[in-house]
Amino acid sequence: MADDYGRTPAQVYALVFGVTLLVAGIAGFFADSSFGDLGSNVQGDDLIVFEVNGWHNLVHIASGLLGLALMGSAAGARLYALGFGTVYLLVTIWGFIDGNDVLGLLPVNSADNWLHVAIAVTGIIAGLASDPRRHSSPATDTRTV
């Protein structure tokens, strides 16, 4: 399956979440750029309804850049979508169990946890729906079967 531009669902996921997380990470520094208060008392400030701090922002920026770097190939984007979906599923579980932070670095709240569910499920579905061997759109594919 591919969109009109020959992108697999995983490539679209990597593009959309790559841009979104990069922008969220940069914007997050306007809400809270602190790197203090690690451990069980980790706190952050709200970016809209999501709790962020400096570490959380860096994770968003790194995750976004990784998505943008891997979106160019079907196999790379599939790896990103499945890997990212799995990691975010673990972060979601941790966030719901702890309720306050992940790894004593990243503050989370209920809005973060539900967003992480959506990111995880969407990534896993996009990864599973993508053919890692896809190189071009059907309209421009000149290979014979």
C-alpha cells in the first residue's frame, strides 16, 4: 500500500510524526527548558496540555529528526514506525503505571499517556501495513513481475 506519491504508510508516519515531534520539541523549550529535578520529583511545565521539560524536549527533537532521516526509504521508515511504536508502547505502560514520570527524566501526565497510546498504535499499524521492499509507486515502476 502506498499514497499518491509512492510513500508507504510507514513513510507517511515517519514524515508526519517526524515534523510534529521536531516542532513540539522546539516549542517545548518555550514552555520549560529546565534540566533539573531528576528522579522521583521530576516536574515540567505545560505545553498546551502536555507536561514537558528540557529532557522531554530533547527526546522529541531527536525522535523527530530520526523519523525525518529514515522516511526516505521504505525499510528505514518501517523500522522507525515499528521501533518507535514499540518504544512508545513501553513508555505508555510506564507512564500509566508510574503516573508522574518515565525513567525519572521525562515528566508525564494523563494527556501525555493518551498521546503516547496513539503514537504507539499508529506506528505499529503503519509499520505492519508497509512493505519494506517498496521502491517506487506503481505508476512509475517499470519492473516486470
